Amino acid sequence: MESNSPFEKLPAELITIILSTTNSPADIQSIVRADPTFGVFSFNTSILSSGLLYKILFLSIHVHILRI
């Protein structure tokens, strides 16, 4: 049985890039639950988590600087 998901045709590297553009862990979870193809996240958690952590820290520092 052939899947109708266009994401299955994407290389894992591109899927990883798509997931790394998310802004929160909830976003990643929603994407993975919406399409099983994005399960590639389970193999690249450190790469994606570090990008997400960077975004969170950057925004926190930026907000803190604006308050000063």
C-alpha cells in the first residue's frame, strides 16, 4: 500500500531542517503527531533541541536587555 504523504519523499535532512524551524517543543510534537514521516525527529533530537534551546535563550536574553 502506497502512502499519500508527500513528506515521505523528502530526504531526512530536509525534514530535520523543517523541524528545526519550530519555536517550542509543543510545535515539534504537533508536527510529529500530524505525520509519522516526521518521526525522524527521534533520531535527531540533539540537533533539533540545541536549535530550539538557542532560540529560547536568545529570546530570553533579548527580552531581558529590553527591560533594562
